[in-house]
Amino acid sequence: VRSCLMLAVQADGHEVTTVEALASADGELSIVQQAFRDAHGLQCGFCTPGFVVTLTSFLRDHPEPTDDEIRSALSGNLCRCTGYQGILKAARLAADAGRRP
């Protein structure tokens, strides 16, 4: 659920995962976070949390996605900096890692 579409009080009693919770306790990045770093899927950083959380959830449910499925899954997120190539490359890199994020 996008945070802009829901009041915080509506999450009462539900589990909420933020981008900060994706890395391990020792600071090791998740597969998706590392892929964004390695594939230069970052620019200003404003949109990055949305892309990373969306892709993490998507890859849990679709561990072997096609490029079109990745594009569709990320279509609700907007980036004004990268032209999406680094983001799509990062998504493919994470998907090809063969592990769940």
C-alpha cells in the first residue's frame, strides 16, 4: 500500500514494512537495495524507497518475472531523474540473483 493512499491510523493492527527494515541488522543491504546500488538505479533518491519496497514485494510474489512484468509492477512509481534504465537494470539484476529479497 502506498503511504500516500492511506492514513497511518488505518494501518493499526497491521504489519508495516519500510525501506529501512529491508537491510539486515548488521547493515548488509537486501538483494534489491544492493542491485540498485550496483546498477546505478539511484539519482536524487527521492523515488528510491518506493521503487525498492515495491520491487521487494513484487519479487517475493514473482521470483522469475519477465521484463514486461517488472515494468508493470513498477509503473505506479515515478522518477524524474534516471530515465528508468538504471532502475530497470537494477530490477533485472535483483530478479536474476535467484534469491528472494
